[in-house]
Amino acid sequence: MLYALTVVWFEFRRYLAAILVVAAGTALMGLQFGVMIGLISLVSTPIDKSTAEIWVTSHDTPSCDLAAPISRDWVNRVWDAPGVVATDEVIMHYTTWHSPESGNALTVMLGFNVSDSSMGPVKMLTPEQRVLLTELGSVVIDYRERQRLGVHKVGDVGEIAGKRVRVVGFTKGMTSVTGPYILCSLETARKCLYYTAINSGSVTFILARCRSPELVPEALRSLQGEPEIAVYSSQEFSDKSRWYWLIMTKAGLAVGFVALLGLFVGGVIATQTLYSATLALSRELALLRALGAPLARIMRFVMYQASIIGVAGVLLGLVLMEGMVWLADRMGAHPYMNWWLRLASAAVILVMVFAAGLVALLSLRRTEPIQLLR
């Protein structure tokens, strides 16, 4: 190990390219999958930002953004479920935003109860904004979506389905894959979406909370026999929505393909670079074999060398990954990053590095020392 470390230290220029390539592969892999997970997770933002434990929606709903209206009469049935102590309503529907500056833009209108008892994404709003949303025709949008909607400041107006609305505030963390979320009260949502059959007698989702989390499975079982509705726990509905967008939509397939391409390209380049760096020592290793050095010791030297280069490259790559994630977030790509994704990227690259070392060993073993010394 000490000999391998000494060689890498004094021949640093020879191995610098390999270390940089391993670092780039680690950062690229983590960033690609982080962007993929981050974009897909935006689909379930209304679920993840809410406090409900149970979501009731229309039958055969593949994703939360594709739910059809259901009757509010189902609230009584939800109340009858074992353990349910509170219910709430949410309206969510695609619509068109129009402003003189930006023209038409596809948006997702999200109407919910803005009181203290709300189970919707009310935590994304300040107390002042919740009060302002009680005025009919007032809405809140995400701060990053201002330019897309042609909004510059609080008080600017726009139109949704021909109905005039006024922006009373901005929030952060409510962005979507398809279009900006328009946060509003249930009354404002019904006013603007009346043409979609959403009225005083219908909603998109019925939310519920149980006396304790242990009672949620029992409540779900009691509601799942109804043929006209679908019932999910919040985590189940979130996962279902994400998987639908990842597997069944062209946007999800494209993002997934790019992430896998990043994995392949980063891994192959890192493997090939390290393989070439190892073979560059072929003459030195041949000399050691000709002088009688045991083959097992030479093999350990090659693997130690691969380990040093791999670990150094991965550590540098993790630092580079943080900078790239920060830049991607500033550009609005919404990358997702946590400790297991960092470790997974590092582990995959290290496996490829060790594989490159093994392939180089096989090439060295098949060659006689007298041939390498020519």
C-alpha cells in the first residue's frame, strides 16, 4: 500500500487525468439522477406539502394531476371510516393563465381550505397570505414563476378561464413539471373552474386524517371497496404519481434516459482512463516480475493503486457535485440530493474503478515479461 501511494504521489501528473475523470464521473452521475428525481418529485408536490394521511379521488386515477371531479357527498362516507377524525377538500385542475405581457400559459389551479384546520398545502403560505386568499379572486404563485406568468409584483392581475384574478403574494417550493401552481381558496377555484364541471357540489380530492397513524390501514380497507372512488395513503399516492410520470410519460422517459446515459458515459470514461493509466506502468511491472517479484504482490499493487485513484477522485467528485447541484438549483432545475444518492454515485464509480483494475491485471497476466521489455 505504501509503495502504491508513493508511486501515485511522485507520478501525480500521470494519474491526474484519471483522478479528474473519476471526479467528473461521480459528479455527473449524482447530478443526473438528482435532477431526474427532483423533476419527477415535483409531480407530487401538492401531496407532499399537505398534512393529510388519506387521499380520496376518482376511480382509476394514475396521477394526482389527472384526477377527475367527484361528488362532495363522499365526505360523509369518509367520515364513517374507522378512526377518521377530520376531513378536508382540495380542487386541482389544469387551466390557462392569460396576461397581456406573457400571453397564455398552462397552469395548475390548486384550491384548498385556507383556515387553520386545513390539510392542504397551507403551510406554504404565511398567515397574512391566508387571510388575503379569503377574498374571492385572489391567488398566490411561486416566486420563480413570475416571469412565465408575466407577474412582477404583488397586486398584478391575470385571467384564468376569462375570470380576473389578482396576485396577493408569492411563495417558494411550489413548482410543477408542467405548469405553475396557482394557489387559491376553494371558492376562487370553483369560480374559475366552473366550466370544468367543478362546482359547489364537487371536488377533486377528499382528504382525511385519523386519530393515530396506526388506524390509517384500517380506514383505507374500509373505503377501498367503493367502485366509484380510489383511496390511497399520502405516501402511496405520492409514489404512484411519480412512477406514472417516470414510466408512462415521454417527459419521464426522456429524463430517465438522460440519467442512464450519464451513468454509462461517466462509468465508461472513468473505467477506460484508469485502465490506460494502469497499463502505462506495464514496463515497470514487467521489470518487477523479471526481477522475481511475486505476482500476488504486483496484483495487490495494481489494486491499491486503483483504490487510491478511485477514492481521491470520488472525494473530489463529491465536492464538485455540491457545486453543480447548487448551480442547477439556481438555474431552476430542482435537483434532489441526499446522503444515499451521494453514496450510491460514489459506490458505482468505485466498483467501476476496481473493475478497470481487474481488467488491467488480466491484460498484464496474459503478457510475458520478455514481451513487455522489448
